[in-house]
Amino acid sequence: MLDLGVPAPNVVSVDQHGRPFRLTQLLGRWVVLYFYPKDETVGCTREACAFRDNLTPITQAGADVVGVSVQDRASHMEFAQRYDLPFRLLADPTKRITESFGAMGFLGLAKRITYLVDPAGRIRDVHRSELHPAGHVDHVIRRLHDLQAETTSTHEA
């Protein structure tokens, strides 16, 4: 996993709709970049649906959700359509993105890791949990509020 405070690696890919994506497009906003093992598995579906069901508090905190796994665009498109996922799922069949974030796991699949990237493009939080995939969302919301409060109090001081 990456260290806190380091710049997030350059992410270049396509989303489930085939639209080009660069992480730098989201500079100025918080980014919830979550890695997951595989489309259509029980844990990954639970996690993706938890992000979908809690997207409002995340977006109200000024953050965008972006999922990454090693499957291709077509797999992500089916997954997103089946579960009505309104956020980007990035295809990483070459595994370059997953490897650059230290998220490569067993059998060539991504580990379940969530990074919070601040508006300046730096890693501000890392959370890993294999046992409670839906718990990533609770952690993300709590940490977004904590980190934003830290930033606000730092600017006010």
C-alpha cells in the first residue's frame, strides 16, 4: 500500500462506458479510489452496492467514487448495469494501476483497498479490509469528514 502524504500515481484508463479517464481530471476534488478483486463476486457486489447506496453523503462531502479492478471494460459495463452503479469503474487488465497503488493481491486480482486522495492529488487515507467489504463505505464517510475538518481547522489557524 502507498504511504500517506505521497502523490497518487498517475491513473490513465477507460471507464465502463469506454470514456477515457485520468485521475488528474479530478484535481480540486476528493477522490475515493477503491480497488476490488472481481466483478460479480459476493463481496465486491456488496461493496459496490454500499458505495451506490451511500453516494449522496460522499458526493456532499465533495468526493467522487472511482472503482478499479483488473477486469476489462465489458465486464465492468455488465456489472455496473446489473447493479445500477452510477460511478466510474476503471478497467485495468494490464494491472498497471493496481500494481502502482500496491493493491495487487492473490491470483493476480486486486486486494480490497480504498484510498482517499485529497484535492491536491495526495494520498490522505488508506483502508484495507477483506472481511467487511461494505465497511469501506462507513470508513470513507467518517474519514472524509475528519480530514476535511482537519483541513478547515489548519486553514483557520
